[in-house]
Amino acid sequence: MPHGVAEAAAAAVGQGWAKLGAASPATAHVLHPRPHSPCEAGLAPAVPTAFTPFALKCPPAASNEYYAIRHAQSAAERAMKEAKTAGDQGLARLIERGLSRLEMVTSPFMWYVFHFFTDKSNRIHRTRVDFEQASQMAMEDDAGLQAGRDLACAYDDLLPYDAEPNIHPMYRRLSGLPDSAAAFVAAAPFIGSAHLRRSPRSDAAAARRISLSAPPGLRLRR
């Protein structure tokens, strides 16, 4: 269809909708925009959910492992300095412990040594977990500090190079549960333990393990 004919047809359709007192479908979304999320509509929940846009913006991700470690070191060092200034020694020690595992990475050559001649996977994983827990501590106990946001970006830098990225620390454990649930969890290991200790099958299995593990001259008589 020629361009001029298409424009005339579109104008005629728009005039028809205008006579009916309604906006055409093509312009309805412009005249009556709909919010894209509850947050944009001013209905954001009081507690963040999985649908809440992230408020924390970290620098762009590093292009390789060396730069990711260096970015994480810089962010963690800033957070440790702020924690010491605020007098939170527990938070500062946790950050320092994480930094100590990466302290040898100071140049591309030292990263090469770190990558090929150390237990790199374990060091990165444990450091990432320390930074993540330290971020939780800072957000929970020192909400006004920038340290929590710096540490969140630090562990986010290390996460793509962590061999166990699905393991996360829990800063609030039983203390975060209701009293009834905490009491149940604390008592769970002892529920039924007396019955299990006295069951014939468990006694027989224990005797068999002792018999097989004892020296030949001290085997138990069956």
C-alpha cells in the first residue's frame, strides 16, 4: 500500500474512533498509560519481595577473574575501613578474614600463581561467603553504613567464579524464628533418640561395626 494511502487510512480510522467518543487502540496506551509494576503505581510493599526492583546498583561486572578479585578487594577494603571507624570490630574481623585469602592477588602474575598453584576454588568460595555474611551483618546491624552495599557488590563480583554459588550464609539463624519453631528445631535431634538407641537393629549394627574394626585378637564373640 502506498505511504500516502496508509496515512489517510490511519487518519480515517482515528476519526471514526473519535466520533464514537473513544480512543483508538493504537493511541489508548499513550492517552491512558498503565504502570508496569506495583512499584511504579505507588503500591510498593513495605518489605522487599522477588518482584521489587533492585535498589542497589553495583559497578559493571569485571571481564575476567583477576579484575573481579581486584574489584572485590577494593570494595571490601573500603567496607573494613568504615567498619573500624564505626567501632564494629566483629564486622571488621570478618572482612579481614575474607581479604586474607585473596591478599596475594596483587598483579596479573600473582593471580597466575594464585590460579594454578593454590586451592583457588576453596579460597574464592570461602571469601565470597564471608563477604556475603558481612554484608548481611552490616545491613542488619549498621543499616546506615555504606559498608553493607560495598560488601554486597564485593561478593557479587566473586559469585561468577565461585565453584559453589548456591551455598549462602544465614546471619540470623534460630534467633530469627518464632519461639515455638526455635524450640522445636532445638529439640529435633533428641526426639526419638532413646528409642533408636535401644532398637535391636541399631545394637546389632553397632556390635558388628565394633567387631569388624577391632584387631584380630580382640574380635567380639558373636
